[in-house]
Amino acid sequence: MFTIAILGRPNVGKSSLFNRLVGRQKALVHPTPGVSRDWREASVQLAALNFNIIDTPGLEEAPPDSLAAQMSHTAKHAAERADLCIMLVDARAGVLPEELHFAKQLRQMNKPVLLAANKCEGGIDPDGIDGIWQFGLGGAIPLSAAHGEGLAELHDALIEHVKEKGGASLPAPDEREEISIAIVGRPNVGKSSLVNKLVGQERMLTGETPGITRDAIDISWEWNGQKLRLVDTAGMRRPSRIDEKLEQLAVTDSLKAIRNAEVVVLLLDATQGFERQDARLANRVIEAGKGLVVGVNKTDLLDKPGEQLRQIRERIEETLPQVAGLAPAPVCALDGTGIDALMEGVFSMHQLWRARIPTAQLNQWLRDVIKAHPLPIRGRSRLRLRYATQVDVCPPSFALFCNRASLPDSYRRYLMKEARTAFGLQGVPMRWHVRVGKNPYA
């Protein structure tokens, strides 16, 4: 499909324009320069046009080994993938020397480039800016991404370029099912490195500094013919340590990614074990009813991997009884060790997360477990479970019809444990609802 990249120096409004075109708040927007550190892509339908749009990090001159230089390299890589580039400038700031340098680099790519001037609310005429002709990109399209002004003019400028590439028609639907996977964890556990190894390219910025990833970046890709949507999220610290508004926005974006995912990979640092914050994140996933897979990264740094991994597994089993049987997968994101086993765990969890048990089989199991362990007596009569049925999938959810609404928690846990063993639902979050049938004699 026709692809357009939005480029420009930091804080000119690239993410605001991206969100405006996509039609929802998909990229983080904040007055702090350099919020976007990885490029993100989304599909856009603007009037009769249908295309992909890429939001990129800010272009700026910086030392070669700095984070800013990596961000600029990422933006240029996105520009190389695009069929058309939009160079966005700040109409209120005028023409800056570094922007002229970047405009020259874009012209040398032999790609069509449109010049757009953002923040033109209030009747600012970008063609009246001193030196605007020095860009060598023709007249500037005036717009205001924050207020939605100028989109009609932008549409008119895009239409000829998109139609030349056949981008005006909708893409053929892909009937294959797409599995949505989110990778979450504390800062600096290797989430972005794992994403890069999975997709086979340096798609995400990585480094030893915690907190490089800020946005939840979603990537469409395939693994052995299976269509997937992978979401890399910002590292989440304990709430008491979050004091910056920007980090709060990043954490909110990560929690939204959990809610929208089908399977969530919780990545741990093998050298630090399973900590309290890891347990909090796991409980977030379980409460959201998502399939949970635990990956243990940096296993190459362990002195006694067998013993230390066993301790992590026991700690998970003790801390997360609601997903008993969850087996962590050891991986090394740098060299790819254990990646295949991790993805097999993801596919297996997705299948179990959608499992449906026939009602007849479920009720035969219920009779057997009640016979083995009868229900307790409450008052003068014994509790009775009449029958059970599965009411939903994703996650598996069951209704137990009882003569009273007060089923003891201990017996509910007993049923969940037996159901995991009988139906092979190890590690899958389940929901059990007690319902009271109508009394025909009332």
C-alpha cells in the first residue's frame, strides 16, 4: 500500500498530525521535545484516499553514539521505506539551518516531498516566512494539526501522488486470523531487543539506559505463516516511583495495550528474578482476562541457570495461584536463544485461551469432583451444585448453578484446580460465576 512518512525536527507536531490523520490518539503527544523515539505505522482513510502513515522521531544533529542520533537514523530509515515524505515545519519558529540540511537530504533520496507548515492557526501564511524558498520543495501547505485545520488542502496535495501508485483503492481483505501480542515488563528487561529479534530487524531503539521506549508501538508481521500484531510497550515501574506526567502517559498507553491484546508476554530479567512489580503486572494481565506467557530474558548472564530458573518458577507458582501451571520460558533476546519455544508458548496459550468445553463433558467432570470431595454443609442443609456450563471464551468462563449463592472460596479454588488438570488449562486465567436457580416452590 502507498506509504507516507511524516518527518521534521522535534516538537513540530508530527505526532499530532499523525493522530489527526489516523482519527484517534494513537501516538503520545506532549510539549517535551523528543517524545517519539520509534517510528509507528497505521492505516488511514482520508476521503477517497487509503494509505499507510508513519510517525517518526525528530530529526536533529547529534553525536553519532547518542540516543538522538539513533532516533534520527530511525526517522531516515522510515523515509526510505515511504513512497512520499511530508516534511513538517513549525510556522511560528521560521526556517532553521538544521531543517535546510535535512530538506537537502530528503531531496537526495529522489522521493516526492511535500512541505507542510504546522501551527498556522490564527491566519499565519507560511509562504510569507523569510527563507521558506530555501527548502527547494515548493510552497508550504498551511495546517494546524491540533485544531484540524488544513486537512482539505493536504488531501488535495496528496491525491495526485497516491493515485499514481494506486493507493486510492482499499486493500484486499486478509482472511487469515491475526493474533495480538503485547510485550510488557519493568524498564530495561529487554523488551525492545526481543521485538527486534522477533521481527528480524532493528525496528526498536535499544540501549542500556532504562526508559528508551515511551510509546506502545504496534508492528504487523508473520511467524511461520501466522499473521501477528506485536506491541512493544514502555517499561512500567512501581506507581510510587512515577512522578513525571510523560511517564504516566506512557504507562497508561502500556495498560491500554494489555487490554487490547489477546496474549501478553511478561518479560523478566533473569538476573533480578520475579519481583513484586512483576507480580503486579501479571495480576493486571490476569484481571484483564488475557492469556499470560512469562519469558525470562538475559539467561546467558546466570551463573547457575538451572537452579536460578527453578527458583523463578517456584516464585511464580507461589505468587500467581490463579494461573497455576504457568511455565516460564527462558530466552536470550540478543542471540535468539529460546525464541522458538517462547512463540510456541504464545500459540499454545492463545489456543487454550479460546478453549470451549462441551457441556456434557463439563457436567460429567462436575459430578466426579463432587463425588470425590462433597460440598460442605451450610446451616441445616448441604450446598448443591446442579450443573455447570461454559458461558464464554477468551478467557474460559463458566457458570455454576447452585441452590445458594454462597459457594465457599476454598471449594471454588478446588474446582479451578481440578478443571485445570482435567481439561489441560494450565496457566490460563479462568472465571467462575455462581448462579442461583429459581425455586419452583417459591
